[in-house]
Amino acid sequence: MRHITIVGVGYVGLVSGACFADLGNDVTCLDISEERIENLKQGIMPIYEIGLEELVERNVKAGRLHFTTSYEEAIKDAEFVFIAVGTPSDVDGQADLRYVRMAAESIADVMDHPLIVVNKSTVPVGTGDWVANVIRNRRPDVPQFSVVSCPEFLREGTAIRDFMHPDRTVLGSTDREAAEQVAQIHLPLRSTIMITDLRTAEMIKYASNAFLAAKISFINEIANICEALGADVKEVSYGMGLDKRIGHSFLNAGIGWGGSCFPKDVKALAYMAEVEGRNPHLLHAVMDINSDQRRAPIRKVKELLGDDLHGMTVGLLGLAFKPGTDDMRDAPSIDIAHHLMQAGAHVRAFDPVAMPTAQPILPEVELVDGVEALADGADALILVTEWNEFKNLDLARLKSLMRHAVLIDGRNVYDPAFVREQGFQYRGIGRGTNGEGVH
Ligand code: UDX
């Protein structure tokens, strides 16, 4: 059993804390928000993540997981302190490190024994060295400490599984012994553990996320070419993915990527390159393709209903940036709703989980309590988030409720022929002759 403290009970912090506790460690999770900590003590989660509530409850009961707002209490027995606070990006894409600084300074203030400070927040390359300086500047007489970078690769919706079965654990430090100590607490996960220097570890996180975003933007560009040439991108993607060098994952064309990581990380990487006088052409193309892709469903609605959508009602099936989460950060649904409203449409939406988080972000959108209410009198439906419950819709019933039976499949989940048989006009993304014919 090791003593681990996690600073920040957001997505990464809380999942990591609960999982480390489940592996038998004594874990204290700290947050500066009294409200979040009070809620957690009562079993109320600050985020929605499958399996998290049970995991937290079980480990709290077993006495391995504690919550506090006090740095003194959190640090007094700790061997490792993980910093897992938010690093939002400003308009240029520059990461805002104010919360990392606050955490580092607060740790310095109360530290009374040697510590390993592990950085889990996604931070610009060079931040590990900066954290060490922040701690030293805050308290020149600080006890011995080392900084280790341990980037996270958790996906929302599968975060617990991703933590417990990682493809790899990347650790970076100038202090090899400290990195090996952090490696020790990851041994039960039985993954490949790579130890490298601080900056390289930090870069691995950015390069991985940028590559995955690029893979999706690539297939979305191919989808647009498929539409023009009459090929079906689903088949193209399947055929490409059979090549082991390419693989099938992150090759689904659709309305583009969103969420808390990809948009922020690609932008931040481009910014870091530009600050150093480099021109990251590819990263800019990856972002441009992604914002264009959010217009694709509107183009398709207009193709079928005309350019002026005044007096028309469009229903969005799903709002979260992907299934399995209530996260609305940079969700394609936000741009799609705005583009539709700009064209004059009245927009309605239903999401099984994300409506409370979506409401303040999209106050002009009418939120309804089910798929039938969404279809009632609507002129088009757009599948935005591929929740399982949307995969087997009663299309005949929905058609009977709608004014125009138009279905835009933003995630290519439906069989175009089947949807047409039910009397719908169907448009997928890049489905060529299979989805919509050559224009
Ligand atoms: C991502 C990374 O996968 C994870 O390693 C990192 O730690 C955080 O960022 P997450 O944002 O939770 O995780 O979601 P992910 O499942 O990776 O999906 C990102 C976006 O890409 C979603 O909007 C999803 O809809 C989109 N996507 C994904 C596609 O459009 N096509 C695909 O083939 C895969």
C-alpha cells in the first residue's frame, strides 16, 4: 500500500484516484472547491462516468479513499502527489497554467518531508521543469522533491477501463529513481512502462492526441471526396483499416471530433510550434477540416429542404460530444445548432444524459424528453451523438410524426437502404452512391 494524493477531482483526478484506491493504495483526493468535496463525501459525483460512482463508494467504504480541501491533511502522509487540475486554453491555444501554479505553490507551502510530484494535467512541453522552479521559488528551503510527468490517455466513457488496462504508461523525469518509484505504483496494471525525459513525456501526450485528431480529419476529408466521386467512406475506411499499418480505430467519418482534449491539445501544440517560429501546416489543416465538418449536416438539410430554413424544425439526436458522457466541451452539437439557427431553423434536441449540461450552453435550443417528442412535427432529424438507444429507432413511427421524413446520419450508424425503405430521405457522411448518389 502506498500513500497517494491527487490534486483536482475533475475527470482525470477522480478517475485516477478511485482506480489507485481500488488497486489497494491509500488515496486522498483534494480539491479547492468545498462544494465538490462535500458532494463527494455524500457520494455525489461531479461528473458522469460509467462505473465511477460504484468505484468511489466501494473504496470510500473500504477506507482507502478520502476527500479533503486541506493541503496539510492531504500531504502529511503522501509519498506521491499527482497534479490533475484543469489547463484550459485561451483564444490563441495557449494553455492556462494558473491552476497548476496554485497546486504547486500550495504543495510547497505545506511540504514537510520528501515527495514525488507527478504531473498528470496536460501541460505544455517544459512545464515539468517550470513546476520544479515554482516549488523552489515559493520555498527555497523546501524538502527534497522530484517532478515526474505521467500523461493520461483516458477516454471519457471508458475512463476506468482505460486506466486499468492502458496500452502504455509514459513517465518522464530528470530523476530516474523517482520515475522508477512512480513505475512501481503502475506495475499492477501490467502495461508497458516507458521511462524518458520530462519534455519527451509531455510531448508524447500532445503528439498522440494530435495524431488521433489528424486520423479523424483525414477520413473526414476522404468522406467529402467520396461524396463527390460516388464511393462509400464506410467501406473505404474498413478496407484501409485492414492494413495493419493503418488499423481501424479512429477512422470513422462523421461530424468531427470534440471534447475536452483533442480541440485544446491540437491548438496548444500548434501554438507551441508557432512560438518557436515553426509553421505547423498539418495541425492547422486538421483543425480547419474539423470546423468545416460541423457544417456538413446543415449542407445536407438544405440540399433536401432548401436554403431558407425559416419555419422549419430540426431535431438533434444527441448533444454530448460522444456517447457515454454528459460532456459538452467543444461538442459538434453546439456549432451545428448555431449554424441551423442562423439559417432560420427552430432547433430541438434530446440527449439521454447531457441535457442538464447542455441547457446553459444552448439556451435557445428546445430540449425535449424523448425521440418521439423530437420528431413530432419536425422537418429533419440529425444524428449527432451515436448513443446506443438511437441505433434502433422505430423509423415508421417517427415518420408518421414528422412533417418531412429527412434523416441526416452524422455518425454513419444507419443502413442507408433500410432507412430509405422506411420512407425517409437519408444522407450520411461520405456514403457516395450508397448514401446519396453523385451530385
Ligand atoms: C481523447 C483521447 O482518446 C484520450 O486518450 C485523451 O486522454 C483525451 O482525449 P476523449 O476526448 O474522451 O479522449 O474521446 P475519444 O473517444 O478519443 O473521442 C474524441 C472525439 O473524436 C469525439 O468527438 C469522437 O466522436 C470523435 N471520433 C472518434 C470520431 O469522430 N471518429 C472516430 O473514429 C473516433
